[in-house]
Amino acid sequence: MTTRPDTLDAALIRFRSIFGELAKGAGERDLSGEHPYELVQELADAGFGKLRVPREYGGFDVDLPTLFALLAEAGQADANVPQIWRGHFTTTEILRLETDSEVRGYWLTTVAGGAVFGNAQSEPADRVAGLDSGGGWGTITTRVRRSDAGERVVSGTKFYSTGSRFADYIRAAVVDGDGHREFVVLPARHQGVEHVDDWDGVGQRQTGSGTTIFTDVPVESNGDIGRYTESLRGLDSFVQIVHLANLVGIARSVLAETIDIVRNRTRTSRHALTLDAVADPDVLGVVGTLYSRALTAETLLGHAARRLDEAHATGDEAVYSDAYIQASAAQVAVIDAVLAASSDAFNAGGSSTARRRAHLDRHWRNARTLASHNPVIYKPRVIGDYYVNGNAPVSGYYADRPSAANAADQSERVQL
């Protein structure tokens, strides 16, 4: 067994070696449907999952710009990888701000030891009468209850359960007997967990984003996390920026593969100004445009990441709102840039780039799929309302969540 790196520098060498292996087979996996289980596990063994775990718990404690830069590298290698890890890093962000010190220490230490989290938040039904939790969260029918033996167990069905097939634990959104929404930690490999590989998206095909069915799955010890809004601050920005990092990786991959196509192209078109593709000004112009779009995406990713880091540093709710606006503005521009790049790349290579063995189409499909999450059509209005009317967006993660401060005040009043 390979020794796990104990320093970030050593881990980075391992990560990048694994990224190289991921890149080699990304195109073929897209065609075959094979999931990169072994390589994702190698990343976990190399300490990828503890990038944001504080040092006191055994992690590398990197800042957000560093995390997102590494996710962009992973996305360049294989665009499925950042999305596979999205639920894990989202859970780590919740745990960093967890108000219960025992719960925080238990799970962060577990993550530092190599454990991987998956996600089970969304549900296939869009609306069920009387069960809509409101606040923009949509319907949650997955419930936690007491079994006949007194054990807390969860039953229900989840969709878009990205990463859960690769995970040791799952962070699941549930409702309790009183209809309150909460997160609980479940064992991913319990006999009551069924992972259905039924994700049929045009892109992001190897993320395992299918259905997960829970049948009386026990809640883990210390399994209640993110109970208060204080533990969920900045999450709406964070989950979006993971997608932006992935899109940056796609833009880089489009650029790199297009350059290779041009360098290896043996002929051009009858209307070309030269027979040599590497000297064709129109083809070179395509590559130059791709570079500009990739640079746009990278710059906006860095800006959004730094702004969210600043929000965590200040703890000011107004700064968190602004961070969400910055992430939303970046989302609008990055999606436009990367979708355009992944389409225009075909102009540099002619009809041969449309062949399946070129694998170039996967970039547009992956980018288009990522762009369809957290629908971008609403973001320009949200941004405009913020700047014109001063209406700050309200985090969907706060829905049905009390404040720890209010809970403490209420507890004091009861004692008095």
C-alpha cells in the first residue's frame, strides 16, 4: 500500500500524477460509460478529500482559491471528477463551520483519515402537495424516523445523488416527524442503500449522478450536521463555484486539444490562405479566441473564490450576499465563454474533429450539462435587483434552519 502524503507539497505531486492518468482515459470512458472508481479512490488515498480540513484535525487547510484551482486542474483532466467530489467538499465546508464542536471534530478527523462523502439532496418529484418545504428548496419526502428498535433510520428516494457511488458516507437531506428539514450522515455502503446507475444526461456521464434509494438506513453516530444557519454560510456560492472550476478545466482542455489538432492537421480547406494549418491565420485566430475565453473563465473563477474567502474572513452576512452576486455574475460570463469555446473549437479542425474518436464533442456536452445546473437564466435578474434595488439574495440553504444564536437565547430563557 502506498504511503499517504503528509505534506501538501507531496500530495500535490500525487494529485497531478493521478490527474495525468485520468486525462489519458477520459475520452474513452465517455464513450464506454466506465466510471473512474479506482482513480477517484487513488485521489482519496492521496489526501485529496482533506484539502479543506483544518490542520488541527489532520488536514491541509488550503484556502478557497487553492481548492478551486485544483478542482480546475482535475476538471481539465476529466470533467466528471470535480462534480464527483462536489458533495464531499460541500460537506467539508459545512463541517468547518459546524457549531457542535464534538460533531465537527469527529467528522473532520474522519475525513482527514480518508473518508469520502457523497451527496443525496435533490429528489425526483418536483412537487408533492403538503410536503413542499418552501424557501426554494423544493420537495423533500425522504424521512428520518425511529424504528421499532428505537434506532433513527432514513427511507426515501434521491436523484442527482452525485458522488454517492464513490463515497463512504452520504450527506442526505431529510425531514423529521415535525416536517423540519435537516442533513444527516448515512453509511454509503449499508445494505439498505441502493445506488442506481440511471443518470442519462448528455454530458457528465461518469459522475454517478443517478438515483439512490434508502430503505431503513441508520443515521451515523454524530450524524446530525448543519442544523443551524451558521454552519451553512456561503454554501450557495460554494456549490456554484465548484461548477465554475469545472468549466475552467473544460476550457483549458478544449484549448489544449485544439492546439494538438492544429499541429497535427495535414491539410486545410480550398479557401484557406495557406496549405499549412499552423500558418493559417483563420485557424490561428480560432485558437487565439479559445485562449481568450479560457482566460476569461479562469480570471472570474479566481475573483469569485477570493470574494467567498473574504466573506468567511469577515463573517459578515452582507459580504456573503455580495459573494453570491459575484459568483452569479461569474456564472453568467463563464458559461457563455466556455460553451462558445467548446463549440468554436471545431472550426480549427474541420470535419475530422466531428468524429467520435476525436472526443471533442464531450467538452460541449459536459459544459452544457454543468451550465444547466442552478439555472443561469435567473442570475442576471438577481444581480440587477441587488444593484438597482438593494435586494440581497437569500440563501436557499437557510430555509427551515434556525440560528444557533437564537437557539442559545431561547435555551437561556427556558433555564431562567
